[in-house]
Amino acid sequence: MSMNNRMFHSSARHAPRAATLTGSVLAILATAGNAQAMTEWDLPEQPLAKSLREIAAQTDSNIIFDRKLVNDQSAPPLKMKATTEQALKQVLEGTGLTYRHLDDKTVTIQLASTDPSITTSASYGADGRIRLAQAQTGEGAGPRTRIVDGKPLLDIEEIIVTGTNIRGIENSTAPVIVLSREYINSTGFSTTTKLIESLPQNFALANQSGLQANGTGQVSSVSEQGSSINLRGIGEGTTLVLLNGRRLAPGFRSAAADISSLPLTAIERVEILTDGASAIYGSDAVGGVVNFILREDFEGAETRLRAGAADGTDEYRVSQALGNSWDSGNVLLSLEYYKRDELLASDRDYIPANVVAPGLLPEDENYSAVFTGEQQLSGSISAFADVLFSQRDSFNRAGRVSPLFNETPNDVDNPQLNATLGMNFGLGGDWQLEVSGSYGSNELEVVRGGGAVAVSSFDSKFESEAARIKADGTVLGLPGGNLRMAIGADYRSETYEDLTTVAGGIVTNSTDTDQDVSSAFAELYIPLVGSPNAVAGVNALEVSLAGRYDDYSTFGSSFDPQYGLMWEPVGGLRLRARYGTSYKAPNLVENTFGTNSAAAILAQDPLSPFGFSYQLQVVGIDVDALQAQESTSSSFGLEFTPEAIKGLAVNLNYYQIKYRNRITNPPLPTVLLGDPASFGSLFIRNPTVDQVNQFIAIAQRGQLGFIPLSPIDFTFDPNFDPASIEVIVDTRRRNLSLVETNGVDFSTRYDFAVGSSNVALGIDATYVLQIEQQITTTSAPFETDDTFGNAPNLRMRAMASWQRGGWSANTFVNYTDSYTDNRLITTPVSVDAYTTVDARVAYSFPTGSSSGFLSGVTVGASVLNLLDEDPPGTQVLSAPGAPSFDLGFDPANASALGRFISLEFTKTW
């Protein structure tokens, strides 16, 4: 999203309906007050933009304007008791501007001479989707140009919405969830990790900070302690993460973007496309796209202070934002500091006594700085810049829990840098050319110490340099609207290197690999039927077409198309469908043996007469057999916002993803050994000595090598005999023959007034019908959904909110359905459903000189897991007399944090 193509929303509670989640009705914000309610105004003579913001703040309304219309203008004093409309008339008097209602909660400021029917604007509909109304001067025309003070001016600037490369349109064929800044505030969450984790469409986080989720798609080291997004539960690295529309440099050894240190206070909104989009963004947008949009148009200063605590851990966050805008540009600097203390297993009485896991959540200390700005250089040329730097330091005295062994204490040092510089050029008409360059880096240093494994360190660095050129605009006018197009090319160079050393500086593993990716893309938006030519039964009919060619220097090339259709038979009802393909090359780290290791260990064996066997368990990556991955994705959905019931929004979406040669991890050894029909190719019973030595050699190509543990006392065995191995279990990451998943998203929300209060109710749910996999084309298929460490069939989040004047209250109920702990096929255990309640109450003091220091102040109190529900219990697997590495709960589907209470103070200066 270019900086030049962003619209300014002035609202202290920016678009309450934007908080509504198309697939996630989480959004709650105190919605706008009654427009006819009388307010006591006390505003001084000041810049018009500031008066408009303060009117929006005091009335919880959304005032949308182009800052170039108002920045040179002053507003007279406003000292009276009046409605919002009367206040607007007063401050706009003599400016040549007027206001127009987009809906009962949103107002746009425009030139008084402008025909309301041709104003370009953007707002959020009741379903949370961004709505855009195109400015036109006639059939087939582009945005209307006005002359203000001798300078050409668009009535309202256009923006790019996630799911398309074309400015000024909403791709109505794509299911997009929008989490507004106001929704983010209402949740009581303090980190980006917790925000994304709450989405029903996201399977927990494939890597939770401190604990390893051993489910589908885990590829990262158990020591890195970050968080990656896993939409649809098909694996780490299948969700593309963007920062202001551009790729976030991945962590986890190049596997996936780490969002754990993204500063939540710097984020304006999050746009989530819950469908494959490789034809738009590139090959790794298989499960979906998450686009973090940074705050931009902000004037003044904002200070936030937050403190919170749960039993055994405390948390603090401090942030400061400074912003300014002028006739031809704007700038914002946002700084944040976050700290959380370590959470110990001894602080949770449900952790079994024989579990060797002193630390549950690591000590985290994060620093971040965000800079974003734009500058108009001439009437048709502008420059923009986005920079994010973050530094994450964490310590966990027990590392993360691994199914193979418990890691030693870890100190993690993780700086990340993402920067983009670019320019926009007007090409005539409404065509615009964007040229940009980006740099991203993610460095990681992990120092391990003590325990059975010698003191060691791991250092890695991923770097990406990218360039883009893109043009978009109107091709021709159709009876239903403008046919618009985007066309462009991308180039990306990626490098990854790592180094592992042990005590004395001895190098045990070193990796240095790189690849180049060249791409070309095109996209068409075709409005066949629109308001000009609507007929009975067809209010609107839109087609979207996109295609992308990617060429990898490592794994070949592919062309991926995407087709979309939206039909609106009557006002308020939209039906849509999409189909597309994807091609994904292995990650850079998947071309190396660095993660390979093995252990000889006495472990549970469902089909052994004794229940246990002495196993050689091999982990890592089957590098020699890797192939590129291909997938198809489709979705069908409806959006219903009946005109007769204002404030009601209902969304339904069906999705299906078929992944061929998906690179992922097989299930845990206990599951493999209990199902020979599905996994017979992954283990060898009664192996020969040569076979054992062959797999030991594979493990020794990795950083940890081979660790023989005595079956008697589980200590290091220097006299290991290969002939003693009863079973070889190969759980290395590999191409599975097929992964197929499908499911249904459902959400509904209803906003309504009760007297002078505003109320919102809603529910958001995802039901996974199946996640089915096959190891080979001839092996029996197996399902991973609804099992330990994997996505449950049903996740829901319900909400209720209330707002009156400056008061607001929000309640959320989170539900994870029961599922099965199937790690022991002979004795599977049912895991109970998990329900938690979150709540927040806040008060915003009136803005104005009469409020003194409290003007612009909001004070809030939040509680996560209000009833302090413990995670449901699971099996605790261990060999006789051995310590267990199970926690007694499933960290992929429940949190160890417990009841967490926080207080927050926000002051806008």
C-alpha cells in the first residue's frame, strides 16, 4: 500500500464497524453515540483538522476527510451546547466545505460544490469490510480532480485494500477480516501475538512464545521462542505476513514471519484475507494473508502506560507516538517498550510433579521503533517510507518443551529490521506508477547452557532485498463501472546463514544458502453490472482475474491464476466465489541438514507387547527427497447486511485447500507406531545394524547429532550398541503426498441502540470439517484435526459490548471444543472443551479545555481469563521411572497464563 494512497480517518474510535470481523465478530467498541444527542462543546479557535478530530472523539463518530482539504483552514471557537451536526456546521462555516453522512455513524467532509453521488470515499461496512465509492465525472471516468488554491486535488484519496493490487476498489470476491485499532484496544490484549491467537481462523500459534506447539507444520527450532501465524492449521510458513503491504522478513530459520515483537501500539489495523492469494502476493500466500497496517496520519502526541499481572508473572508496556502532517505530507514516529517476567511451572499446580519443565513462558523484553511518512514532491510525484526496528530479548530457564528431549536454558537475542522506500508517479488519467525497494533482516542468537547437552550457541541471519514496479488505473469504462487493471514485476533476493558452536568455540554446524525469486503479475477488476445498469435480480456483478509468474533460482517456476466472482442479487446480499492455485518452493532452511538429530531412547510403543521399545527417533528434514509444493484453493461465501435491519451483519464462508507434496511434519512417534497402514513407511521394526548406522549418519549431519540415552537411567550412554535398537522412527519433515482441509466460517453481529446507550452482540466461529493427510499415494489417509497438538474442529469467540457517553464495556467468551489426545492409539483420552471469559471496561474523558489535564485521557481495566480456568488435562507420557516432557496440557490449544489483570492509561496531547 503506497503512502500516497491512504485516506485519513479522523476518529478517536476509528470506524467502530471496522472492528466487526467478517469471519470474526470480535470487534467491540463503544459504537457511535446518537447523532442528535446534545453535547457541551468548549473548543478554542484552532486548525480545522484538530476541531474535526475532537468532534469525532467526543461523539464517538467517524469523520473522514482528505487532510489537503482542511490543513490550511481554521475553525472558529465552538462554545455551545449542540448536536454533532450543529457542531460540524459551525466549524465548517466559511470554509467552502460541507459534510455528508455515509451511514448513521460515519460522516465525510467534502467540497460544498461536489455532487454527493460522485465523492470518492472509504468506510467500513457493518460487516467490517472496507467500502469504497468511486469518484467519477461521468461514465468511464476516473476520480474527479478539483482545483483548491490553484492545486489539483482528489476529493478523497484512494487506498489499497488487502486482497488486490488495484487502488480504490474492494475485491468483493475475497473474504477479508478487518481488526480496527478500536477493536484492538477493546480486547485488553497487550501483544500482537495474543491478538492473532484469538482469531478462530488461526490455529493457535505454530510457535508460542516459550512453549512448542508440536502440531501440523512445526518447522522451527524449539529454542527460538517466537510466534508465527498459521491460518487454517495447515502449517507454519503457509500464511503470508505483510507490513504495510510488503513482506515481513521471516524468522525461524527462514520458515515463517515472527510477529512476537511487532509493537501493538504502532498498528492502525490488521487486514486478514482468509483465502489463498498466491496470484496476488506470491507463492507462500496459501492459507491466507495477514497485513499489519501501521499508524500514519496522526497529529500530536499519544502516551500509553500499561501494567498487568497474573499469578507468577508481571507485564509492563510503555509507548509514545509523535506525529505531524502538513499540506503535502505527514510523518509518524512510534516507540514501544514491553517486558514480561518468566512464568515457572512451579506456579501452576496442574503441571505434573514428574515433568521436567521449570519454565512455561520466557522472560521477554522487547524494544521497537516505527517510522512512517510521505511527502508530495510535486503535483504528480510523491515519496514514502516505512521503517520498523524491533529488538526482542528473552530468557527461559528450560527452553521449550520438545517431544524428543527438554532443552537447556536459552538466552535469545533477536533484532529485526524491515524498511521500504518508494515513489509514486502520476501517469495521466487515474494511472499511477509505484517504484519501491525493501530490505528486511531477522537475526537470531541463542545461547544454551547447562544440562545434559554441552553449553552451545546458535546464530542465524535471514536477509531479503526486494524491488517492485507496479502500475494501476482505469483501462476503459463499462456500463457497470470502470474496468481497472494492475500490472507489475517483483524481484527478491534472499540469503540465510547460521552457525552452531559448542563449548570451546568448536563449530558443529554451518549453513550458507541463498535464492532469487523473479515475478510478474497482472490483475483485472471487471464490474459487469453496477448501479448505472442494475436490473432486477442483479444489483451488482463483478469479476476479478489475477495471474502471477514466479521463477525460483532453486526450485523452478510456476504460473498461478486466480478467478473471483461476486453477485449481489438484492441490496444487502452478496454471494461470492474464488478459485486459485499456488506453487511453493521449500524454505531456504529446508535445503539444509542443520536441524537433523536423533536420540536412542526408551519410549512408548502402542503395538509393543511391553508398551515400550528402545527406539532410534530421528528428527529434522528429509532434504534429499524434497520437491516443490502445489495447491489449489477455493471458497464460497455470502455477506448479508439487510437494509430493513440496520446494524445486522451475517457472514458465511466455506473454504477448501488441496495441497500436493505439502512439506510438513509427520505425527508424533506414538501415533506413527500405532497406525502401520498410514505410517508404515516411516518406521522400521527390528532394523539391522547397518540401517541403524545409516540413520545415525543422517542425524550427525545436523547441529545436535546423535544422543544415545540409556534405557535404564536415561543418562548419556557412551557404550551404546546399535544392535539394541528395536525400532527406527523417522519423523523428519518431508513432502507428504496430500494434505486436504476444508471448513466453514460463520459470524454475525448486531449493533443497536437502547435509549442513549449503544449495544453490540456477535459471535464468530470456525468449524474445521477435516484436515486429512497421506504419506504416500498408496498409504491410508489419516486426519490430524481434533487431535493433540493440532487444530480442533470448532473454535468460537462471542462478544457483547455497551457504550454510553465516555463509558464502554466489552465482554468476550472464547470456546475451544473437546478433542482427542491420540498419542497412545491403544488408550486415547478425551480432552475437555476449554472456555474462557475476557472483559474490559474503560472511560474516556471529554476532550476540551474545560477538562484540563484529563482532556484526551482514557483509563481502562482488562481481565483475560476472568474465571481463571485451568487448561484441560491431557496424557503425561513417559517411560517407567523416567521424567516426563509432557506438561499435562496441550500448549497448542490452551494457555498457561491463567487470569491476567491489567490497567492502562492513554493520553492524547
